[in-house]
Amino acid sequence: MRLCAWYLYGEKHRGYALNPVANFHLQNGSVMWRINWMGDTSPRGIAASCGMMVNYRYFLEDTASNSAAYLGTKHIKASEQVLSLVSQFQQNSKL
């Protein structure tokens, strides 16, 4: 879960999220909301993401400012759960 959070939040291509689905939702103003262990147990989900699934949440009053922040400063808006997992990854990683 920590590695997944880091991949979605921290791995970048030209400053934007490396994952194309994450990039799509973040460009549209979502918040990276929750990472779900075994959220997709289909054969494709297991093969593609070890069964993990991420939820993106749209707060309509914040979508324009979230989108502008992501596109302008490349800042990813994320929940405490995601940020906590990212922090745990950074503390334990040798990268």
C-alpha cells in the first residue's frame, strides 16, 4: 500500500503523475482520496495492480482550484490516508 501510494503520488513524468488514470483525474480537479487493498480482485485487477484500487473524490466547489493547482504548480491534492502512506514509504525507503 505504501509503494502504491508513492507510485501514484510521488512518481512523476515532467512533473505530473506518472500513472495516466491518476493524471486524468487530477487534471480534472479530484482529490486522491483512498487506496483500497484488494479493491479489484478480478484477474485483470490482480495482474495490473496486485488488486489495489484508488478512489478519486470530486468536491465540486474545489475542482477548479484543485485542477489549476495541479496544472500550474503540479501539486497533488490528497487525503490524509494517502499522505500518511506516502510518508511511511519515504521513512522506510532506500530510494
